[in-house]
Amino acid sequence: MTNTSSSTPRILLSISVDPSSYSFADPAPPVLSVTLLSQSSSPLTLFTFKSPLDPAQGLNFDGFPITDLSTSPPVQVPQDSIRLQRLPCSRARGSGDDKYFVTLYPGMPVTLSSGFATGGGQGWRRPQPRRVVKKGRVLDEHGNPTSSRRGTKGIGVDGLESGKRYKVDLNREKLGAVWWKWGERDDILVEPGDSDWSLSLLEKSTGDITWQVGEGVEFEIL
């Protein structure tokens, strides 16, 4: 059922890092999670692509600034970001964009998570300390540099320094571009081959979401 009310939604956001301490001896990074809670009276659907609402996406597109708390004053840590060229976003069921349509129901929290590192910390993307990352080379299974290149700054815990405390925040400026519409996923998705598959052809609901974003989270690199 679609809500035609002129009211705009209010969504509470909080982030967490689990565990809150990390050692580069651990092959798996901590998990970065975003929890969304709608205070609206009707369901609404968000398109989370390239937004910090989906940590796996937000980490690639400057969605989670990190501050080095060990310096005086604290300074923001430079991170790699992805520059992406792609086809228009699709609302076809089963398409690559299907997973980015997330429905929030009144009073029911939804949590989205990702490994807190470049590429989620999978495969060759196992987090490495800054002294390794800044060389810009992928390591092989024995820890030796290869000819394959990688970003020189890192994302998440990848590229940070041992013995320091950091703080991660959610980039509030990125929230203004989030596409949303009253209703559930099934109200928005169309069957493959439908002529109206492009999301750009579907007008989003009017008004801006009121976001209430919680405080950033501190963590430590051992």
C-alpha cells in the first residue's frame, strides 16, 4: 500500500564497529554496521546505492570519514574512493540493483553491515597497515608485493596505523541524495524487460527525509 500523505519521514541512524579493537594479525576486519529505524506510520523504501546507508557501498564512496584521535588536534584520515561509470540504475526485479532497494517498516530496525575495509576485507583485500598500503601494491599469499596495483590510502581499517585510536562517523552530506518513495519494494520493482525499468523514470516521493544521526564510534588499532 502506498502512502500519499504529504508528510515526510523521520529516520534514526546509528553506526557500530564490532569488535572495537583490531590487529593486522587478524585476517578479517571488524564489522561496520548501520542500523535504520523509521518513525513514520507507513512503509517506505530507500535506494541505498552509493550511500552510507549500505556500508558496503558507503565505504567506497566517502560515506564514512575517519578521524585520527591520536594527534593534537585530531585530523581526518585520507581514504581511497571509487570513481564509477555505469548504466542507469535499474528497478527490474533480479537486476544487480535489486538488493539496494530496502523497505523500512514503522518501528522495525534494519541493520546493514560490511567488513570495515577495502572490498570488505575479502581475498587480497585483507587489511594492511599504512606502511604497506602506501606502496600501492597487492600482496600475494606469502605477503610479497606483486605487480598488481591498489589504492595507496586504504578504506576503513585498511591503511591505518597500529597503536592509535580512531573515530568513524557517517557522512551526513551524502544522505541528501538518497532516493526514497512511500511503499514497499514490491510497489517499486518491475519485471525484467519492462519498458519502465530505469529508476530515473520513477518519480521519488516529495520532501526531504529528516535524518537523526547518532554519534560516531571510536575504535583502536592494536
